[in-house]
Amino acid sequence: MGLLKDINEEYEVVKLRDPSIHSKWEVMLYPYFKAKRAYKKAHKHYLAGHFFRARLISQRASQKTGIEIHPGATIGKNFFIDHGTGVVIGETAEIGDNVMLYHGVTLGGTGKDTGKRHPTVGNNVTIGAQTTVLGPITIGDNVVIGAESVVRRDVEPNTTVVGSSMRIVKRRFEDGSEATYNRDGSIRRITDADGNIVEQGKDCGNCCMAEKCGPSSAVTR
């Protein structure tokens, strides 16, 4: 019953994320499904102090799927990895609910930290392919990180970031309004909760929302 329960649960997750799936049985063909089931088993051994047994399970799963999830990592509900090959999740990584990773994502350490060494990822986060997130940093809720980005500092909630030198491209505010940014950190466009343009082509110094967003230097630091 354990396998059938997992298939039913994961099918609900996959069909929301991947339109190419046609039946529940295809879930078993997804590498992440095998890696996730192995992680759950390994994590139980890890929590019980059976560290060698936990690592043995996780390493076998890594060899079969190309997805390496350390058994010490903490992962929330509805976690999904699209394609999966090359994903690495470190021991002290913490992942919230409804998180989606694409292939090649690394949630790793810098090699300079002790104790908590890996990222904390909030709820409803999407991390694009070949992205590297390093160190004991925090990725806020509802964040989107573009493909091939390198992230080494905290990302505020409701923000979209891209690039090897991470920069903010979009930020959503509590009232539903959004600001999009140029490469130099100045505001490109502001829309209200209904999608209507409030300001366009304004830099932060002259923008009507400057107090809310902060100066461009604060955006890009």
C-alpha cells in the first residue's frame, strides 16, 4: 500500500507541475519519485542516528537517479524536481512546501561555514535549471530564481531574481502591486494589483514608490 499511496500523492503534485504526464503510472518513471522515496527512508535512519545506513541508501539512489539528496536535509510537502539530473541537496538544507527545482540545481555550502551550512528555502519557491544556491542563506516565500543563477545572499519573499551576479528583476508587494527593474537596479515599470501601469521608465530617485522600494543602490547591493 505504501507504493500505491506514494504514487497517488505524487501524481497530484506532478500533474500540477508537468503537463506531459498522462497517467498515474508514469509517476514511477520520474527520477525524482525514486529519489524522494529513498530520501524518506534514509531520513528516518538519519534521525535515528544510523548515519552509515542512511548515506548508503541515499548514495544508491543517487547512482540510479542522478539526484543526490543528503538524508539530513529537511524537505516539506509537495516537493517536485523536474527532470532531476544533477540536483544536489546538502545535509543542513531546509526546503519548505510546494517547492519546485529544475535539473542541475545545487543547494550547497561554501566550504567556509560550520553547523548550518546550506540554504533555507521557503514555501512556493521555484529554482531554475543549473542554478547554484550556496551557504546558510534564506530564500523567502514565493521567490522565483531564474536558470543558471548563482545566489549567495538572502532573497526577500515575493521576489524574482536572475543572473550569476544575482539581481532583482521583479518584486511583489503586500497590496498586490508589482515593480520590475532594469539591469542597473532602477525601476522599469510599476503595476497595481489589477495589472494597470502606475509608473513606467522611472528611476528610483523620481519614482512615486521610491519610499516603498528603496533606492536603486539598495536593490542591487
